[in-house]
Amino acid sequence: MEYKFKDKYKTISEVVKLLNMNTQKKSNNHTHTLRYWEKEFKQVKPIKINKRRYYDQKNIDILLKIQYLLKNQGMTIKGVKKFLNNNILDIDENEKKNYKFSKY
């Protein structure tokens, strides 16, 4: 049971590595960015167990979309909120190529 949970859910630090956020700046603590995005974007809803956050693939995909829109497309937080509220969250193949997504 625990093995399946670990495969299905990632911790906040694992998600930071998946999104390659730890290599973008010299600061090694980018978990605050994900926590901020949780507050700003209602679509991001990790489960919390014993005060620890666990992200499933749906949440990781949403975070990838947010990162892409903010960093690659130059959108504002407000613009990304509008986009996410009005659009389907599917990630197309062209966007996947632009993500700096590492396999964990």
C-alpha cells in the first residue's frame, strides 16, 4: 500500500525537482513558490497528511501549466488565473516540448 502511494503522490520537494525549479536560481528553497501558487490558484489542491503536502499527477500537470504560462509566455498571475478559469487544463504536445520537465 505504501509503495503505491509513493508512486502516485510526490512530496513538495520532489515536485520542485520535477519542475526543475531548484536549478533556476541559486536559492535552493523553491517550495515557497509552490505554496504561494497553491494560495493563488484554486486549481492546485495537494492532499495534506500530517501537515505534509502530496501532489498527484493532475496537480503536477497544473503546476507545469502555471510555470509555463508565467515563465515561458510571460503572463501575469492575474492573466494565468483568468486563463485557468476559462480553459481546459490539458497540456498539448507543443507545450510539453517547452517545459523543462525532468523525469524523476
